Amino acid sequence: MRRASGSGAGAVAAAVLLLSGCGDGAARNGEPTAAPARDSGPVCVGAAPATGGLHVLRGGGFRLPGGGGVRYAAAHADGSTRTAVLGDGARYEAGRTQQTVRAGQRITVSGHAYTVRQICSYRVVLEPAAERDRAAAAAAPGSPRPVGGEADDGFCFTTNPAVLATASKGFPARGDTLTVLDNGGVWRFPTGLSITVSYVDTKTRTARISGDCAALPVADYDTVRTGDTVEFTGVLFTVTGLTERAVRLKRTST
């Protein structure tokens, strides 16, 4: 099993679990049969608030304070602007409503008001309009450590500074690399997050990187390429390498 390289490798002290591989390269989960079109950009529009923003990651769901949830279902860009499709509910369910949103727009999700502060290829940042929702998102979790399932919502869907600091320290230091094995490597982190790579396609030079937390898919970065940005628990990475064995992610944020 490869470990994260550089001086920050020791920071990733959480256990790494090797799962058995399954299937051949042509039949793995969601692997494209042809090179997908590149995102035409821009990478981001709008500005995320320094604190208090809810980061909904591409392809994933987010349980909202006060109940309900939202998904970043699809991304669209035309070279000058960017929009996102947000789905009602933290998980995909047939028949759920969806809405296309722009940066700066005021929206209602699960009966609560938010402002769309930023839309990126890898995330949407929502700012709660109500003080009670902002306070609920920033509240400390009820347990000192993750225990599994929805009880971990306070670790996985939060703006609490202590939780975010713990999550940040679980990754390699800025400038160092996290390596996740293809089709079997699982990185587990101290706030309940796990990251997996379900395929690396060396022909299309794309990969699929997923995150799960509190028994919910929180990110699904399908068809990422070298140079793309991904995010987990508020920490940004650039995809710096794709091989038939692994994906390398370089931490780019503090």
C-alpha cells in the first residue's frame, strides 16, 4: 500500500484499509468508454465567505441544518460563466425537484433560505440566511469522535472551526501528496470521511474519486483529470498524477 509522500505523511495517521479488487478495467464502476469533454470553465464564479459557508461537493449530498438536504447534481460552464444544478435531498431519489442556480442567487432548499455565494467545478458554497441555521451549522458535534452513520452529521456537515481544524490536520501538509490506490484503496480520516478511487482509465486519462461521510456520498468526482481541483472537508487538492494503480492528490490549501 502506498502512503502519502513528503513531510506531511505522518499527519495522515488514520488507518488505511485495503479492500480486495474486483472486476477488470473495462467493467469497473462508471468508467468512461471515450474521453469526456473538458469543462470549459471558469473554475469558479463568486466568492466563498471566509466562515459560515456550507460546502456542497460535486456529485455529493449535504445534510442541512434544521433538516433536509441538498445535492450538487450537475455542473455547467460555457467559458465565461458557470451554473450548478442543485437537487432537493441529500441523496438521489427519483422525482425529487432540481433547480439551476447562479452565484449570488437567493434560493430555498428544504424550506430554508440560502444565498449561493460561489459555484465551482468542484463545489457550491451556500450561506444560510437565518441566524438559527448558521448557528446550527457551527454547533459542536454531540460526540467527541465519529461513531458511524447519521450520528456523525456534526463532523461531516459543519462549519465548526474545531471540527474543520481536526479534518485539516488529518491530511498531508500543504504541498505534500496523498496517494489513493485504484479500485481497492480506502483512506479513512479522523472526522469520519473516507476517500476511494473506483477507477483510473489510462486511455482517457481520467479517474473517479469519491467521498463518504456519515453514511452519505458527499462527493463524486467522476472523470477528473490531472490539473483538476477536488475538495474534501474544506481542504483543496490538485490532481497531480493518474496511473493504472493510483491517483495522486497534492494539497494546495492551508
